[in-house]
Amino acid sequence: MRRALLSVTDKTGIVEFARGLREAGFALLSTGGTARVLAEAGVPTQEVADYTGFPEMMDGRIKTLHPKVHGGLLARRDVPAHGAAMAEHGIDPIDVLCVNLYRFRETLQKPGIGRQDIVEQIDIGGPAMLRSAAKNHASVAVVVDPADYGAVLQGLRAAGGKLPEGLLRQLAAKAFAHTASYDAAIAQWFDAERRAQPDEPYFAARAAFAGEKLQDLRYGENPHQKAAFYAFGEPGPSLANARQLGGKELSYNNILDADAALALALEFDQPACVIVKHNNPCGAAVAGALPRAWELALASDPVSAFGGILATNRTFDEATAKAIVATGTFLEVVVAPHVEPAALAALQQAKWGPNVRVLELGGLPDRAARQRLVARQVSGGFLLQTADVPEAPPGDAVASKRRPTAAESATLRFAWLVCKHVKSNAIVLARTADDGASHTVGVGAGQMSRVDSAKIAVDKAGAKTPGCVVASDAFFPFTDGLLVCAKAGATAAIQPGGSKRDEEVVAAADAHGMAMVMTGQRHFRH
């Protein structure tokens, strides 16, 4: 009789799968919790310990690491010597292996979890069996995903108990990806421990990453490019774990822009609205209430905002939704920690409402999730860096003769945070209204020279430039960019400093009565 070994942490659908295997003529082997679930469901199964004649021991650490298990998985059915060895040692072939692994990632998220408890969630027998079966996939069907149970049973029924070669290869590839992802999570945990030790280099000699596909996308940045969206598999509020409440399918560019908008919105403690277009904020504001923040963010650049992505750091409420609809501004995506049902209904009243993609995060991402390592692929490799989160707050050294007023200081801090999220070279012009709401009035992004970014920001701000402040993500290499803003009416500036021409730049600020603060931090964003 053909045999299947079932040993799963995720019990979803396992009883139905086991029954289907029995109907297809398979005898069942199982372990621990899986055996109990099957026994309670009335599905006949044999414990692996009874099959091997070797007791489970060491709190379950030793149960499937046995020649009768791995021999049954690894033996090639087309090699007579393998068959002879099996016969000599009483090893029966195992034709289907269904295994998924201990919940290592989930254990890491448990509050107050101890190190030893984490170590105990490092599965040994499961990955070993999966690798054995996947290596011998020509003869063994290896199943790690409950979503594949139906296809496996259907294939067994259709082919008289033998799955087609193509499906066996797909299942094997999935098994190796499953173990690779699992090992990557363990390696990252050990690496985080190592990094915390004194005198250890921040980055390890080898980096391990793995992702689980959430969905295939219609295309990438352009229609001729293929794309997919992957998650790291970590629990908690994030873009990857967001629930889409309405609208069309997300695109590659939607996801990139939503991530950029969310990252900036999360910088603020006050209610914030951020509108992003082509990965740059075209409008951002903080205010006492979300509708007011929306009003000011939109006013920054209403032309660019059309077809943009909106992120908030508060529950997306009905009042804000109605304010958006009233302006007639089409949005591609709205992303928020929570979304009121009434807000979703209000959006549906807009002409474009049924198409807008509304993403609910399920809460605010924790601070650790906002500080993940950042990877970018280059030819032949990839770059890895920490997130742009300085260890210390920005400095506030006043370099000019005039100190900024209290109102200017608050606006400079706001503009500095926005500037961090604008592509370099970045210039941000901002104001603070009488009600204390701070907002952008002009953004210059992604130019090869800083003076050109300044010209764009001033052009965007127009009549709103007089009385505004200016933020620059890096130092002014010459006076020209600062002078563009000063002559347009900017009254204060914030920048890192550090140019060999700092004295000239400060002198230019003094000549125009501007206050200038130097942070000592740069925020390039390429």
C-alpha cells in the first residue's frame, strides 16, 4: 500500500486532505498533534514512533529523524540498489509528505517571550523531511501549503495515484522556498542578536531575505514589465498586511507611492494628510483634525494631487471623505490605520469612487517596523542600509544673526520632516496657518541642481511664498538656491550645513533678514 506522512503545524484542511488520501488508497503516518487531530476526526493513522519502532523523545526533538522515514523519502524508485537496501532494512516507500513548520516568526512576536522558547521553535525534523522529499520529487509529492491539497488529490485521482511530473516539480520548488524562507527568518533573528554585541560589525558577512507572494500585479512600472507583490510574512500593521476595502486591483506604482505616502504620514504626531505623486509628496499638512489637514495638503499643489495617493496617520473618517469628494479630486489610493464604514460609503458617491483603492492597515505600524533595513538591487548585487532614522534628533544651531521666531521654528521642523521624504535634490517651502496647522506650499524634487529644485518649489508656491520657510535636504553648495527662495519672500531656512561655502550662504541669509538653522544631518533620498 502507498504511504503518506502528515505532520503539520497549520492544521487547516488537514482532516479533509487525510480523508482524500485514504480514499485514494494511502496508508497514513503522522506525529503528535496531527495524529491527535486525525484520530479525533476518525481518520485511521499510524504514529511515526510505532512505524519506526523508535520512541519519540527529548520533548519531541527526536521523532522523524530515522532511516525508515528518510530512507522512505529519499530512495529512488528507478535504482535497483535503492530498492534492495529498502527491502534489506525493512524500509517502506513514503509517496506523499505533507509538512509545514513550527511557527518561528509568530513566536518572535509574542510579548515577553524568552530566548529558549524562541530556540525551541526552530524546527529540525520538518525541514529535513521536506528537503529529502523535495530532492526525490520524481517519486515523492511534497506538500507544504494547504492551498495545494485540492490539486494534489485531484491529480492523484486523475492519474491513478501518480502525480504528473510538472506538478511534482512545482511542489518541490515550493518546498525549498518554504524552508529557505524559514531559515532566513532564523538567520535574521540570530543576526539581530549578534549585532547587539559590542564590537560586532553592523552587517553580517551574508544577508538572507525571503518573501511570500501576495499577488501577481498587472505589470510593473510600465506595461511591458512583469511584477508581483511579496511580503516578509511578519505580523502587524503594514502595507503588505493591509486589507483592501474597495477599488480596482493595486498596481506596482500604487504600492510604491502608497509606501512613500505612509512613511511620511507616520513621521507626525498630529493628524496628518500626505499626498504623493510619482514617489514624491506634492502636498503634506498637519492640523488639529484630518479634514483640515486634507484641505491644506491639497492646496499645496492641487494640479499634481489629481490622481495621487493619500495617506493619513489617523482613522480615515466620514468628514475627510466628504471633504475629498467635495473638491472633485480623483485619488488612486487612500491608505490609513483604520477606515470608517461611513467614510468608504462617502467615497463611493464620487464619480471615481468605485475605482479608488482603499487600504486599511489595521493600526499604526510599530516603530521597529518603520526602521527595517533598506535594500536596493544594483548590477551584480544589492546595497543594504539602515532606515533614515538618525540616532539623535536634528540639531538646531542658529547660524544667522536673527533667530527664528517660535512660529518659524515650528514650521521649520515640519518642513524638515517633509524634506526627508522628497527625492534629492529636495527643497520644501512650508507655512503655518493661524490655527497652528503646518503645510507645504511648494516642493521641488529630484533635480540635478539644487537651484533648479528651489525654482520649482517657488514656482509651485506662487503667491504663497512670502512669509514661508524653506528646508533643504543637503547643504546649499552656493548661495543661488537660497537666494531664489529669499527673493521670493521666504523668511527662514533649515539645512544640514557643512559646505565649504557655509559662510557665504549664511551671509546671504543675513543680507535678506532670514533666520537659518543648521541640523548637522543630511537626508538624501535617491
